[in-house]
Amino acid sequence: MLIDIHIHTKQFSTDSSIEPGEAVVKARELGLDGLCFTDHNRVWNMADIDRLRTKYDYPIFPGVEIDTVEGHILVFGIDTDIESPIRIVKLREIVIKAGGFMIAAHPLKGYRVFNMSDLNLTPEQAAQRPMMKHIDAIETYNGKCNEKENGQAGEVARILNLTTTGGSDAHSLPEIGSCVTQFDDSVREIQDFLAALKSGRCNAVKR
């Protein structure tokens, strides 16, 4: 299955122009098998997700992109909002307790790197950044990153032997599906989605 696991909607992300229903229609047109809504620091209510899943008969999974002091983190498997910015160590405690999963989002994207000296890090040096000790996977294909930034993220994932994921980071409809995550198994429920991430049976794909 091909799933875009990094999409922002106007439901909770003020910098997005994407209507949730339009995102589903667009994803289906592109031949994607599912999508994730990962708005900024706001967790979707599962009842709202279920209504959309039923209306469109399409797999939709809730997530959130959380601002931590150390960088942006995609989190799946939590159901309450988290005050941000938060230290990644504290976020890790919360996510582990909830049985969730953490992905470093666009970790080598220039303007998203909080310490400007990190802009010239080698992949080996980037792998030693504090945030890398507290994640489960790395987004190695991000639709808003250039080839070098995605390539370096891939090198970091290789060095740390971490699962890779891909997502468009879409904030407008045409951006959906540029980067996705390929799942080895059928994942239609959130439990299956989380299990696939945790088992590493997925990888990043650029389309």
C-alpha cells in the first residue's frame, strides 16, 4: 500500500489550504491507498476521522506534527494534544506510554534546523544530534525538501539503522502524493498502521 503519511489540512493547520474531503478525493485520484492527517500540534478526534473514513470508504489515519525544542516530530498513536514546544525527551515519555510512534520530520531541511550551525553537518554528525536518540524512524523523502536534504536524511537513517518513511508535507492540494510511504502489508485500521510502522515493514518512496 502507498500512503502519504504527512498532510496538513485547514482543519487545524492555519498555513494549509487543504479541505480534508478534497485531500481524500485527490489521494484516490492519484492511486494512493490511504493518507494521514498530521496537522501542527493538534490531534484529530478519532470520531471525526471515522466519519470521513465512512463517508469516503477510504483509509485515513490520524497523526500530528509536534514542535519540539530539538525539531519537528511526526507522532502517531496519541489521542490528546501536547503543549509545544516540548523537549523531545518529555515527548518520548508520553508517546511510549501511549504505545505510539515517533518520526523525525524533514530532519535535514535547512530552515527547519533550529541550530544554524547544523546546516553544514555531515550525515555522520547529523546522526549524533540529540533528537536522533529519541525517534523510531526518519522521514527520508519529504515533498518540501530538496534532493540533497532528502539524501542526507537517508544517510542518517542508514547509519542509525532506522525505518524510513515518506510524506508530501502537503499544505496545498497539488502537493499531495509527491512522497509516500510504501507498506508491505495491507493496513486499513490504525492498529495495523502502527504495527507496520513498529515492525519496520515500510519504506520511503518518491513518486
